[in-house]
Amino acid sequence: MALQRYTKSVDGTIPIQALMYNDEELISTQDGIGIYDGLQKSLDHQSGTVHTTSQRLFYIDATKKASRSFSLPLSHISKTDYYAGLFSSSPKVTLHLSLEDPASEEPSGFGSWECEVCAYRNPPGLSPSAARVCALCGVPRSLPAKSASSSASSEVPQPSIDSSFSTSASTSALPQRFRKPSSISCPACTFLNHPSMQTCEICSTPLPKASGDHTQAKSAPTTRPTTPGLNDNDIESKMLKLSFRKGGDKVFYTALKRSLKGRTWEITPSNAGTNGARSGISGIMQAVETNAQNRDTDMSNALQDLEALMVKAKDMVRLAAELNERLTASSTTTANDPYSSVLSSTPTEPEEATFIRSSLSQLGLQMENTPVTLDMMKDEREWMEQLARELANILQGSEKVSSSSSGGMMKKRGIIALDEVWGGWNRARGVALIPPLTFLQVIPHLPAFTNPTITSRTLNSGLAVLHTPPYSRAAFAARICGLLALAGPKSTTEIAQEEGITIGLTVEMLIIVEEDGDVCRDDGQSVIQEKKGDILVLGEVNWWANLFIGYTWDGQE
Amino acid sequence: MALSTHTTTTGFLLPSIHSAPPFFTQQPHPSSLSIATEQWIQIILKYSRHRRLFTIRVEDSETTGHDWDEVLRNERINRKVLPSYLSYILAQMVSQKLAAYEPPKQDRSVLIYWRLPEEWAEVLHEWVSSTGHLNTIMTFYEITDPPIESPLSGLPIPLLRQAITILSKTNRAQIIAIADGEGVRFFPSTGKA
């Protein structure tokens, strides 16, 4: 049963290569094969060669090639089993079969067909899956509509006489067919029985042998329209076994499994197009396109975040300005000064207001007037000067705001890195940001407007800083030497603490002083004993006044 | 901070700079480094003369229990010379001809010339003539290990060889091959300078 249902007879005299479709390829061959239909030996197929291709399994009989050879599409195989053989029984491979939607596999009119879209004549040599799409334009082939066709339409062109037959057609005078009909319609109750049935399943009337026609109307609705496969050998009729009488089973089985895994018959039209484009120029172009798309998406995402941030920053500046105004307003009302103006503040300003103002100015958010932009000033040089004035304000605060003259960003420290300054200044401006180049151009003008003068300096590592005079090269060196002379050798952390600057910055400054030859170093790596009892002697660099200069020998002569 | 000199257990007076921790660090500043290295070379030369040591190796800064402990380490201030620094100092000594890599073609151990080979040649000839071994054949062993303590005791063979070579240039010595190794014969100087 399985043989008949699932396989298709082929002419074995044709060599196997010619039997295959254009896109099918031969994977493995093995001779000395016997076929078991279900559990019984299929007598017609006991000695032959079996070929596995990427889409089908061919059995070519050794003796009667033409009549006993068949092919089995691999899509019908749902499961495979392997039996290694024992003593006299040979190894066997069991193929469990299932009929999966065979209608879609065999488009009507197997042969060359002309595509509707591009008028390309597709050759007949393609496998069923490939024959669904046009080879030139890739448009899927629209199958001619089937009018209530049966579950397995025949490949043979149907005689036109069939279509006119009604379900109650007589059994005699039927046109010749090459195959058994798929179902037999009962003359009494119109139920569509399995072709092998002798009596109707429902009403038990004897069935005609090969009656019915292909274009049958549907039978009276029942719970199931057709008989399922015969019950007694249900499982067996879905099984085919290959018996390897001359060995070669392992290799063949592996090849078969691989081919099954490949599932080449399931290629849908949409896959076929893109599969081929993985390599070659089109693949490269696709990859480039995808990359560009991804980049664009990422970029727009990132910029979205940035814009949101800018909106928030504007809000913050606005809030700071409002707070400032309110503070000024409240302080002037408490002072009860009729001539109050926004800019002047009285000494009786409450402490909290001063504190808030000074924190704002330290954060760089304080702006007394609107930021200076190019269009405000006519002359570029004048603009630079105004910018410098503004920056000086930011760095040092304004005398009018707080009582101490050193407010602003440089209130607590005399040395500050350039990137911090730039960030703070832009934050205070809020809008009309200053690009780095302009910032660098403004810096040389700073000393004119700052008191004490702020100058720029670049350290060894490339770090650029703004600093007040106490942190210039010479002044710093002098200070350090004085400290060492006074207090003896100091470690790096101690010096950093003393100066109030970060350790990294201290190290850089000290290295510069060392270059000038004013200090020498004592590296903690030279310690012999790293632990004295429980105290860990740190391996840090200590700095000494330079004792090598001017040293005279006072040891043994 | 006042630094003081220190006398070692073997009677060697260490200079005050030896008590300064920065002395044990290789200074990045070139002039400080040259001054410090100079002092180190002086210490090494004088100590080797004092203790009659002839070689120093870079390993001596990594290990303890040898003759150079007192100099390369200072327990009181918890500092020692690192091998990299010692290697640099030895290289400086070799370049100033105050030492030589021995055995040659490596840079881990040197022979210290706290007395130059020429000076050794003079001392050798002096001793040979004063002990009355002129015109006789002497083995190297006899020179380096005489029964009576001499200024040449413990002299390393390579240095001895160098001294003999110098003497042979002025015809005051001659190397002779004998059964057990090598021998040398000394001649009186002819009075020429």
C-alpha cells in the first residue's frame, strides 16, 4: 500500500542523472537493496539499487528496470529508523511516511510552462518546488483553479468527458485511466469511499470497482467525508523499509539523513531570491545597505536623547535665572530700599540667599546678562573681548554678587582643567554655545580681565589647565621647595593634600618641578621590608629637596 | 634633614648620602642621576678595596648573605638598590674603564678595577722581585695563593693574566706552558722607564 500511495513509477533504463530535476543533485548510491512494503517484502523490488538525491529517493530494479523502478519524494518521509542487522537478517532502514499536502506539490501540467509576467518559458526539468516560481523573474506561478478536486489530482490530463459526469454515473463505459481513482463514490449514499473498499462504509452497498470521476461533487456532509486509510494495517501502510543485502547501510543512512535535513523541497519563492544573494556583489550591497540603515537608526536615536537633554538644560538655566531674580527681589524688599535695582545687592542680604547664589555661580549657572553672541557685536575683536569678560566673570564671580572677590568656578581652587571650564561656561550660557575653537581663542584675552590673572598652561601629559599665578611653574616649584625644606620629605598624597589639588595633577606638577632639578624622588619600590609588624609601609613616591646638588664625598678615603 | 655617615661592622665608613632614601632610587633627572651614580661608583670602588673584593654581580642586589650587603642595602632607612639601577651603575663603571665584564660578552657580573691592570702589573713585579722569584718559573697558583699574605692574594686569574700580558710587553714576564697548567717567568726590569 505504501508503495502504491507514495511512490511514483519511473523508467529505470534511463540513467539516474537524466531522471533528476535540474536543481536536484545525487548524494549517495547503494546496490543490493530489497524493499519492504510495510512489514512484508515487496516481491517486485528485491534486488536493486537505491539512489538518494536532494529531493527524492530512487529505486532502480536490477532485473526489470523499466517496470519495477520507482521514486519517492523525500518530503513524504516523516521519520527514519535504523536497524543494524543480526546474524542473517540484514541491516534495514525504515522510512515512516506521511502524505503532506500532495496537492501543492504537483502543479497541474508538469512540463514547460510560460510565465505570465515575463513570458519566459520555464523548462520542464525543474523539481516541483522550483517549478512553483518562474526561473527568470521569480514570480510564483499561479496554479489554475481547481474546482473541488480530489485530494490527489492526477497528472494525466483528464478527459473532458469526466467533468460532465454526475456522482450517480453508471459504473460502465468509463474512460481508461492510468491509475486507480482516488475514491469511489457509493451509488446509494454518495459517500466517497477509499478506492480499495469493496462495500460502502456507511450503507454497506457493494461498490463498483472503479467508479466515480475526478471532478466529483462533494458527498453528503458527514463527520468525515472520506474513509481514512484501511485500519488494519494503518501503521504499516505508512512504512517502507530498505534492506541492505550488500552492506553500505551506515553511509547511506547518514547521507539520507543529511538530505532530509536539507529539506530542499521546501524552498519557498521568497527564500529562493534572497538565498542566492548572500554572496557576490548583491550580497555586499545588501550588507552595505543594512549597515547604513542601522547607522542611521542609531544616529537618530542618539540625537533624540541629546535634544531631550538640551531641552532640560534650557529649563534649568531658566529656573536658575528666575531663582536669582526672586532672590534679588526678596532681598531688596527686605532691605526696604526704594531705589533698589536688580543689580545692586545690600550687605544685609540674608545668608541663605548668598549661599544659594554662590553655589549657583560655582556650578557656572549664574549669568547676569544674556550671553554674548557674534551678532551682538559688530567687531570680532570686540566680541572676543566681551567673551573674555564673560568668561572671567564665570571663573571668578562678580564682586557685586558676593562679598568675597573670588566667587565663581575658581572660588576654591587656583587651577582647573580646560574641559571643566568649557563645560561650565556653556552650561551657564544655556543657548548659543561656544565651540571649542572660539574658546581657545578667548583664553589669551583672559589675563586682561581677571584679577588675579588667569593664564593657560599645558602640562606634560597634554592636559591643559587654567591657573592663577600661585600655580605657575616657578611659583609652584618655589612653594614646594619651601615646603620640603620646612617639613622634610613628603609623599605625593601629603603634598596633594597640602596644595588642595588632585593627586594626578600633583604628580604632573611635581614631575615638572623635578625636571627643573629642584626636587629628587625616593621611590617606595626600594623598600626592603614592606611590613613592620602590622603596619604596611606604602610603596609610594616621596619627594625630597634635591640633595645631590653640591654634595661632597664624606665617606672613607 | 641632617644625614650622617655610618661605619659598617667591617670598619668601612659610608658617606652621609648613603643614609638618604633618594640615593637608592634611580633619578629621572639626568644631572641628579649622574651625581648619584658617581657617588655609587666611589662607594663600590672604595669598599672593594677595603674588603679586597674583586667582582660584583647584578644578582647581589637581589639576594642577601654575601659581601655586598652592607653597601647595597641600608636596613636603617629600609631601602635597597634595585637590580635595574645596579645594572645601570655597572654599565657606567665599565664605560669609565673602572670595571670589565667578566666573563666577557655578558652584562651581569663585572671585575672591579679598584686598581688598574697597569698598577697590578707593577705590584706584581715588585712582589716577585722582593720575594726573590725572579728568573724562576712560577705557577699562577703560587702567585695568587702564597703561604705568606701578599698584596696579590686572592687575585682573580683573568686579572693576573692581564697584568702578566702588560709585563710581557715590556719584557719583564713570559708565559710558559708547564705540566699542570700554566707558568710564568719574571725577568728583572732593565731599568728603562
